[in-house]
Amino acid sequence: MGAIEVHIYDRDYEPPAEPKYLFSANSVNQRQDGSIAFITSKKELENYIHPECIKHVMNLDVTFGDFDDVPKLLCGISELGESKIKKWLNDKVAATMTYDHLCAIDKEKEIEGWFNEIQKRLSRGMFFNEAAAGTETK
């Protein structure tokens, strides 16, 4: 109903394979309503969580690469199930991330780029003005 959307898709597949949700992201980006989609350059959003934060919150030592399945790795060294681990990572652990943690794990500043693009749209009023224009009746 005229709402501008921001989509963030996990890449899932390691290059050179195309991202799993490339078609979906392209569909969003081709809209003329200001919506935008990003695809992670790493496997999943969990790959952007700094291992120090995992250690601090979950008391688990882990190292991982950009395309490792972080929740599955943590399942192997903890007694928690994968869905519980994903919830902890995305709620409790991610909340402890600082800008320094993010810069250390995301050296290309990909996530910062997403926020900058969203901020540009906000400063142009795209999320509000275009959404309102899309809901006007004639």
C-alpha cells in the first residue's frame, strides 16, 4: 500500500555461484517505488557477528569464515539447537556489537553502505513522501 521496503537477502551460495535470492533482489530493485534490496557478500547475516560477541554472550569460542554456517558450527560446540542459536545470535549477541566489532568483521564496510543508502533515501523523504503519494486517492 505504497510502503517503501528495504530487503536484505542472505547470499547463501559461495562465489562464483550466483546468490540464491538474486532474482528476488533484482525484482525489488527494479520497482519504481523507492524500495531497495541488498544481498550479503557473506553466506548469511550471522557471518557479520564478531566472534568476541559470541564469546561474551554465549561463552563459546569460535572462529569462522565468510561462508561457514555459523549457527551449525555453534550447534557442534553447544547443547542448543540451531533455531535457538539463530535467535540468540540475532537478538542477544548482535545487540552487543559495537561499531569497532562491525568494522573488524566487515572490512569492506558493506553493512555501513546499506545504512548510508537507506539514510540517503530517508534524507530525500523517499520513505515518507513517496509512500504517502502512493496511497493518495484521486
